[in-house]
Amino acid sequence: MLQTLLFSPQRVRRMVRRMAYQVVERNAGSASLMVAGIAEKGVPMAEMLAEAIGAIEHTVCPVYALDVTPYRDDQEAPPTADGPPALSADVTAHDVLLVDDVLFTGRTARAAIDAVVRSGRPDSIQLAVLIDRGHREYPIQPDYVGRTIPTKHREQVVVEPSADGSFAVRVVERGAV
């Protein structure tokens, strides 16, 4: 198994800060913004991005965890209309920023969109990912990207926490000699 460090924690922090400025600029601030991290790995990334947005706007930007498991198309039973909403807050009249660490096939992002719509009618749904590695199975395009990294199917992009609360990004190639 071959591992390659792509981005150090310092570079990841810079990428997240740049994405935060883009989010603030596109949304004319953060007043209507709701940040939702896609559980599990998207939540810490959402917290980091929300902290960067809060630093720019001099405010606190709350982060909601979004479990998309019941909304995935590879689950046996889809959620029922009378089930609980995926988010603990009403998204109506808000701009929802979905955050995940890596975008690959688009299946998780599609499930997240379905989950958000079950929680109300947002003004917009935007997607921020640290790494876009391509290979889509659904026509999903992120609004904010830390970096686009072309990968092979046998490679895995791993976003791992570092000691300083940031993240490092590695590529792991399975079956490499």
C-alpha cells in the first residue's frame, strides 16, 4: 500500500480559509447561512469552515450534523414522509451549505440534498468539499472546492485529523508495489 501526502495541515487551513471567503462573498455575508456537515467526516470539516466564516464575519456560525444514511439509494427502505427530518433546525428561507471532506461519485451529496429538502424549503443548497476527486455517477457539482485531484479508482483520498485540529490529506493506492 503506497501513501502520499498531498496537503499538509497548513495548506488545508489555507484552502479552507479561501473557501470561507468565497462562501461569504457569494452569500453577501453569513446572516442566512446554515452549515451542515455530512456525518461523519464532513462534520469536522464543516466546523473548520464555519470557524473560518465566523472569523471573517465576526460572528458564530453554528454547524449541524446531517446523517444521510436513510437517504442513500443503496439502502433497502427509503425514509417515510412521516419520519423525523434529517436536520434539527428548519431550513426554510436559509442558504444551506453542505460540507463534506471528499466528493467522489456524488451519491452522498445527492442523499444530503434529499435530507435537507425533508427539513424545509431552503433558499439555496450549496456544496463545499475539501477534495473533489471526480468519477461522478450523479451530475453533482460542488460550489466550493479546496482542490480538485484527479485520481484512479483504486486510489483512496484520506482526510485525516492532525494534532493542531486541522487536517492532512493523503492518497492511498491499494495494490501498489
